[in-house]
Amino acid sequence: MNVKSRHHLRADEIDAIEESVAANLGVELDADTFEKVEFEDSDWDVVLVDGDPLVLYVEGEPFLTVEGLNAYPPTDHVVTVDSGAISFVSDGADVMRPGITEADDGIAAGDLVAINEESHGKFLAVGRAKASGDGMVGDSGKVVESIHHVGDDLFEFSV
């Protein structure tokens, strides 16, 4: 991914990111600089937080990237998958009910969610919930649509 432009965000833009991330994920970003990056060859809208790509805009909504989730582990909007789902989720597959061991009850259908694995607590992906958190654990069906995952172009991006 080739960087087209970089610019520092205004204070009100930074406040909006911090408030959204705190409200949705229960995370307080502690950073000195926020720079928006535009790419020549990608539709990703990314914010570098202290030089690292930690924030991603999904349909105008700021959310942490996989790197951001691992740097600032969230307490809310988390879906946990078992070890059998790790390779699929890491390859960008949508999350199916049988692979989910736990989901935050505060998740509503349509919410952005952080997907982590139960063994080591590492975050693997960002997705959009297709069901509420209390209906995610079960026997069949797709419940989280993958948006960004370990190994994709954004995950591999470095400044």
C-alpha cells in the first residue's frame, strides 16, 4: 500500500476518535500524535497513532485495527473464538456460531466487534456483527462478517 498523503488531525477529530473508541470498546487511547493516512491503491481510511496504524474508519466510524486492539485490549464488543476457528478467522473468513465460545452481551446486530482467540487472548480481526451478542453462541450460522484481519494489506502496512 502506497501512501498518497499524511496530515495531522485537528483536535475535534482526535476527540471524536477517542470518544468513539472509549464508548464502543472501553479503551482510552493515550497518544501524542494522530495522523490520517490516505493511500493511492486502497480504500482504507487509517489513522496513525504515535506513528502506528491503530485506528481504522469503517463506514465513517472509527474503530481500532487489529494492531490497535492488541496494543489497547478492549473490554467491550469482544467476540472470542476457539482454537479451531483461528486459522479461518486469520485468513479473513467470516465467523460462524460453532467457533464462538463467548460474546459480549452488549453487542447489537450491526455493531463493529473485536475478534480474539481464547488461548492467548490475541486479537485476530475486526468484524461487523450480524446478530446480537447473546445470540452468537450456537450450532450454526454466520454471525460476524470479517472486515480486517491479521495478514491482510492493512495488517502488513508499516510506515
